[in-house]
Amino acid sequence: MLGKNKPSLELLFSQLGLANSLAAIELYVRTHQIPAGMPLHDAPFWNRSQRDFLISHLVQDDDWAIWIDELNQQLHMDAYKLQTA
């Protein structure tokens, strides 16, 4: 499945079919913020395959779930800042 590659944020982006350089990830996070209360997998920018990937690995609570949780936090960063302001 993953071979020698352990899941990471970079590999998660690759699995989702997204550019996975650090600069690309930073840009994606900055430009794809989602509102508080919206589950990550409900964000309007995912396609069906990406959404299914996110949901299935969260349900399985496998090694990807940690990185999906990290992505979730990063994509909600602006919403969290508003709540604490």
C-alpha cells in the first residue's frame, strides 16, 4: 500500500492529487480556509474521490487520520482565530 513511505502532510496532499511542496501546501492552506462548524470533508473544493479518501481514512482511524486531522486544523485556522478574538 504505502510501501516504505509513512503518511505525512506532503504525502496526504499527493494522495489527494494536489501539489505537495511546502510552498504549495502553505498556499493551499491560506487560500482554502473553511468556516467553523464545517466538517473538513464537506468543504466545497473537494471532489468526490478526495472526499471519499478523507472520510474512509478518518473512519478507519488509520495512519492517515493524524494527517487528515492536521489538515483539518490548518484549513480551519482563520475560523479558530475569529473565535478567540
